[in-house]
Amino acid sequence: MIRLLMWFVCGLLFAAGLGISGMTRPDKVTGFLTLNANWDASLAFVMIGAIAVHAVGTRVARGMKQPVLSKSFGWPTRTDINFRLIAGATLFGVGWGLSGYCPGPAIVSLSSLSLKPLVFVLSMVVGVVAYRQFVPAQQSASTGKSA
């Protein structure tokens, strides 16, 4: 139960950070991705801040014997770059660039009760379900072993 509460708190922190930084607004994202005279660098600062916090957290966690709320760490073991990774990253980037939404901000934007984030999230769910239905699980993301 405490783990669920912690996931909830982390989700709230993430949503609050997205909201406070303005990253739930698609125009902020497209302003960053459009390299012109009106370029908006704010997304770069949000990313730099997130990377810095993650780097410190990872460094602290790597020095721990075990996590506070689990028996072991789930560090990723795969390091290969393959077609599926590149294709997925490309599709993600195209979707992000065209809509200005990525999954986290889109879900947070549902609270605005606007149609655009609702259509995006529903489309995202349909895409995930279709992928899981029609593409066989070839490898586990964390171990590289067949699923």
C-alpha cells in the first residue's frame, strides 16, 4: 500500500512540475521544436533540470544496498540500439512534433477538459492496444530475453 501511495505522490509531483513549467501547453513544445526567431528554450531548461535531478538520484541510488520500498533495483541491462528502438523513437518524435503532446503532459492536460488532449490520449491508448495486439513481444525491455 505504501508503494502505491509513493507512486501517487511521484505522479502528483510530475504533474505539478509539468503544470508549473508550462510543459502541458503544446505551444511551448512546438515553440522549442521550431527553430526560428521565436524559438522558446524553456523546454531545454526543463529537460536540463530533470536530467540533473535524475543524475543525482541515480548516483545516490547506486550507492544504496537496496531500495527503500523494494527488495531490489530494476536497473535496465539492455544497451543495444536496434531498429525497433529507432523506429519507436522516430514515431514518438513525429507525434510529439505534430501535436505538441507527449504522454505525460497529455494525461495532465486531460484536467483542462479540452478536446485536443482527450483525442490525443484516446489515440495513444488505441495505438498501445493495437501494438500489443498485433506485434508479438520479441524481447523484454529490461533483460533482453524472449518474453
